[in-house]
Amino acid sequence: MNAKELVKKAEEARKLSYSPYSHFAVGAVILCKDGQLFQGANIENSAYPLCMCAERNALYNAYMHGKRKEDIVALALTADTDGPCAPCGACRQVISELMPKDAKIYMGNLKGDIQETSISELLPFAFSEDDLK
Ligand code: THU
């Protein structure tokens, strides 16, 4: 599955966003080695800090279906932004632990812009389990 097709899947997931407070819908999808896809959208709450991002919902969806770091090859996300939509800092931290360092990250938007990046580029010097030792 190519970047454009993956971002389309993220766009499909975005339709399931529950975002009555920000009115900012985000969609994401995880692609696994076996071709399986796991979608996520942002789900908000009137207690604002409890809002959950699309990227983390997609990743947790994959993990809840038994997938692990080594099974994942890519993440795509999209929203109605001017440029390609970038993952927030909290999602970057979670991605750095739950996805392989070399996994592709495709940041998209509804206009069809797509930028390829990686977690090493998005979160250099990440805190990790090694720091706890
Ligand atoms: N949001 C995401 O789903 N992913 C991001 O990386 C950025 C922010 C959501 C959280 C909240 O529901 C809304 O977008 C506005 O911040």
C-alpha cells in the first residue's frame, strides 16, 4: 500500500472522529507487515485533558489486536490543515516506544499534501526505557 492509499485510509478513519469541542477531526492508520490496517480517530471529552489523539488510538488498536512494534511498517495521519498534519508531542513519545525507529510516517491533509518522515526526525533525543535503568 502506497503513501497516498494509506492517507486515504486515514481520511476514512477521520470520519469516525468524535470532536465536538475542537471541531478538529483527525484520522490515522497503522499498516502492518502482513498488510493489516488499524484505524484510529481522535475521541474528545468534556474534561478536555482526556481527549485522545487519532494516532494513539490507531496504535493502541493495533496492539489490542496482538500486533507489536516489529509488526508495524507505517503510520499515516490526516486532518484539515494547511500543510501536512504533524503528530503532537505526546503521540511522538508513544510512537517512539511502540513503533520501530525505521517505520515510515506519512503526514497528510485533505488537500492531498503528503510528507514522509520518521520518528527519529520527529523526536530526536527521545526519553526511553533505557533511561530508567
Ligand atoms: N489531535 C490528534 O488527534 N492528533 C494530533 O497529533 C494533534 C491533535 C486531536 C486532539 C484533539 O482532539 C484535537 O486534535 C485538537 O487538538
